[in-house]
Amino acid sequence: MLQLADNLSRLGTETAFEVLARAAELQRQGRDIINLGIGQPDFQTPPHIVEAAIKALRDGHHGYTPAQGILPLREAVAADLHRRHKVDVSPNNIVIMPGGKPTMFFAILMFGAPGTEIMYPDPGFPIYRSMIEYTGAKPVPIALKEENGFAFSAEEVLAQITPQTRLIIINSPGNPTGGVVPESEIRRLVDGLEGHPHVAVLSDEIYSQMLYDGREHVSFLRYPEIRDRLILLDGWSKTYAMTGWRLGFSVWPTALVEHVVRLCVNSHSCVNAPTQYAGIAALEGPQDDVIKMVRAFDERRRAIVPMLNQLPGFRCVEPGGAFYAFPNITGTGMTAKELQNKMLEEAGVATVAGTSFGVYGEGFIRFSYANSIENIRAAIQRIGTLLTR
């Protein structure tokens, strides 16, 4: 019998993919399934970005690229960060990644080890906890509460820091809740971290351009006092509908760049060349499609929340960002997993149980409104019929 490493048993997964697989199986059986579970835009990548990749291939960009990413793309990222956040970032501190997950993976690998602690949002993206446990570090959840709009409390975060804490993971706007952390809490956290110089921050800002009701994204890059221990995660997947292109970027403190580049060399070598040229076109080209997508998501957000609040046993706070609603379903008398399965099997609506995103997700269901209003309305009607039956 093969003897595998013990750490593999600690590696989790995204159970959302299990829901998607079951939904696909039901569709193959002829069932009509409305998918409100998938976490990706339902738009096509803008044409000028696609053409840039095709041109790169025709121009002969077929070989390896630097592990850190091609310089023109890193320069374009730096210019974009200055344009959006009014901060100066050197291209030397930017690393291009094959998506967003490698940044999480590498940051957690750097700081996670037996005897250490890493804090992460709960409910939150499941790979945070999975990777923390994989390293042998102790996962310490940051409880995101419905009454706070699923934003963290800086006071509570700071109170959980111990001498063993090595990294705090922040995600705003957040998945699965759509919660947005107000600037006041970010300021309090940054101020409090001055008393904990041994703690680094990984700020996952992949939904930074998807905010509503006039909210402005507050990037941790704006706080120079923590730049020497800040890792920023962002990318193209959500903003430009490029999930399948696998293209992300990260900003690292100077002291960590050498280490992360070495991890890149050892894992994926480099990001493929044509995708990087597509990334340049996305950042430097017209942003009209981005604006249209966000407006469409906002329209759907304003449609789905009242619908959810009319369902028996549901109540839903209005999300401030991303494209997720995270209603409380305790009034139905069912667990999150029970209701997720019931909605899929009996109503033909795919969603994701809150427990897929952590222990504090019990009593909640994630709805992705990256779907048409017509489909959203039909899905809610089906669920209403199911719950009143």
C-alpha cells in the first residue's frame, strides 16, 4: 500500500465544486437547473482582451517568461494600482500569478508551521483554512457577523492575536457574504497592529472593483505603516470575467519577493505568455465592459435581496460588494446543508451551504447573483414553492 504524507489528510477543498458537479449530473439527466452557486461572472471576456492574447500568439510569444511576470505587465499593474488607490508600488514588488490561489498558497506556506497561528475570515473562502491546516499551523477564525454586515471588528481581531500569530487574512469585499469592511475598522486594525510587529497581513482584494451604493474600496496599500508586512492579492478573474484565464497578481514586501519568486520557480515556473499580454490590454484598454458588468450586478443585487427577504424563514442583509447574497435561513428549521440539497434536488436551484465557508456559516446559504434577473426571479419562485409546500 502506498504511504502518503500525513499533511495530505489535512488538505480541504471547495465543496462548491461538489454542488456544481451534482448540478451538472442532474442537467445530464434532463433536469432544468438554475445555477446560483457558481462564483464567476456570467459575462464573456471583453473582445479587445481576447484579441490581445491572439496577437501575442501570432507575434511569437510562445516561450517561457520570467517567473515574476513580464515587466510590461508588472508596470501596467503598478500604474493601475496608482490610478485606483493613489499609491506608488514598484514593479519589482509585483508578482504575476496563475490566478489568485497561488498568492494565498505561498503566503500561508511562508508563515504557517506547527506551533504558529494564522487568522482567517469565517465565513470565508474555504482555501484559507485548508491551506492553514495543511501547513500544520493553527487556524484561528475571525467571526464575521450578520449584525455587522459581515465586516470584521478590529477590536475582536486584535484581541485574538497571540505571540504565535504570524499572519492575518482579510477579504473585503468578501466571499461568500458580500460584506465590505468600513474604513474606520481598517484604520483601527492598522493602528492596533503597530503593537504586534511580528504579524503580517494578507489582504485579498479580488473583488475590489465590485462595490455598490457609492462605496469606495479601501486598500491596505494605503497604509504605509504596514507596507513592510503587507501582501496584497488581486487579479483579473472577477473584474474582467477572466476566471478561466488563470491570471492574478500580488504585491509583496521587498524582503519577501525573493522567497515568493523561488516558490513560483519551484511550482509553476511562470504564467503563460499570451495571457500576460491579455492582462496588459485589460488594464490599459477601455474599462466600459467593467462598468457595465458592475452595473448589471448592482441591478441584480437590488432585485435578489427583496426577493430573498420575502421567502418563508429567510432574512438577508444587503451586500455591499462582490456578487453574492448570504441570507440567514434559520427560520426554515433546516440546516444549511439540508436546505442546499433540498433546493437543488427538489427545486432545481443550485446554491452553496454557508458551512462550505466555515463553522460560522451554519444557518446561511450563499446565492451568487452572477446570473440573469429572469433566472434569479424563476429560482426564487421555485424556492418559494418548495418552502410553502
